[in-house]
Amino acid sequence: MTQLPDLPQNSELLKLLRRRGVPHKPGGCNYERWELHTHPDLVQRLADLAPQWPVLATFGVPVLAAKGIAAALAQGTDTLLVRLREAPTASLTPARPCPPLTDPSGDWYSLDPWQGELPSVESKRLLTRVIQHALSYAASMSDDDSVDWRGHPVQDPPGRP
């Protein structure tokens, strides 16, 4: 795994994660040399919502990025943060805010990663779509105008032709 690049579009997030990051200690949960700040089930949930995307271990937090720009991350046991042009659909249950990222003037939104009020299949479908929108939005913030192996303006997952 690699870490999220230090790009201007990631500066606020990296500052927050760096401040909270703790180097791995014996007996702790090692996540690429950092203490894991996310429940392992939630790390897997994030990976399941975007199966073709690499999960970047960033100061103990799993992050999805497009063209190096953060699009989504999982933290704690019940928080999925997504970066979107506009608020996600009202049918999705929000999670606890994560200031300053989720301040009203920002483009980060906090969602419940399990959406317990919805059937499991519907929850995964809606959250997968939100993650796809977040990845597209993050890619649109990049100065890199290249396209991936599918012709979409997002970074190519490793190992793909």
C-alpha cells in the first residue's frame, strides 16, 4: 500500500490525519507502520464498496483516491467520509460530523457505512454509487487530464493493463 500524495487538494485532510496519526507500537494494530484508526470490518467495507480501487494507508486511515486526490475514507467503527460536489441523497443516513472536513462550507460528507435502516443489498448499492461519484469528483479536481484503462477520468488501479 502507498500513502495519499501530498497534493494541495489533500492538504486539509493530510493535516488532520497527520495530527491524529500514531506510529505503530508493539501490541497495537499495524496498518502500514501506523496504528490503525479504523475498525478492520470498516476497512473491508470501504474496499468492498470500490473493489477495483487501491486503498491507500494514510497515517493509519484507509483512503480511496482518484488521480492522487482523496475521495473517501473510513474511520472509527461507524464513519465513512466522502468528498462530493453536493450533499448525498437524503435517503442515506449521515454519521457523526468530522470537523473541519465536514463543515458546511466544505465538500466532505459523513455517512453511516452500514446504513442499518436499508436492506443490505440496497445499502451497498447506494454507497457504491456514492463512492463512484466521490472518485469522479476527486478526479475532476486534478490537473492531470489523463484517463484510466476504462476511458474514465480516474487513476488506474495497480496491476491493470
